[in-house]
Amino acid sequence: MIFLLDQGESMKFEFKGKIRIKGEWKPFTRVVDAKTERFAREKLLSLFGSEHGVKRRFIVIDSMQEVKE
């Protein structure tokens, strides 16, 4: 049996920080859609890992804030 979870309303979160790519720390700013801050942080780490092959320990989040539309 499959249950569909209520998707509800997602929010946008803006992250600023540094990521280490090829031995060099580079600044980033990224906006992520998610239902909670916790899910947004997890999604950000997952995206950088899959896009750049970067381990989580090489991603430093300096700030996070909800973006109002």
C-alpha cells in the first residue's frame, strides 16, 4: 500500500558559505526549496555532493536565512 504525504507549502532558504573544490576554498550563495530548515540544509549538502563530488566536511555553511517572496 502506498501513502502519499502532504507536500504542503515549501519555503526558500538562502545559504552562504565556502566549498573546497580541487584544494581551493571558494565562496558560494545558493537558494534551496524545502519544507524546513533541516531539510534545506540536507538538500544543499546533497546537491553539492552530487554536482561537484565534494564530501560534506568540505562544505562550510556561514549563514542561512529564509527568503521571502
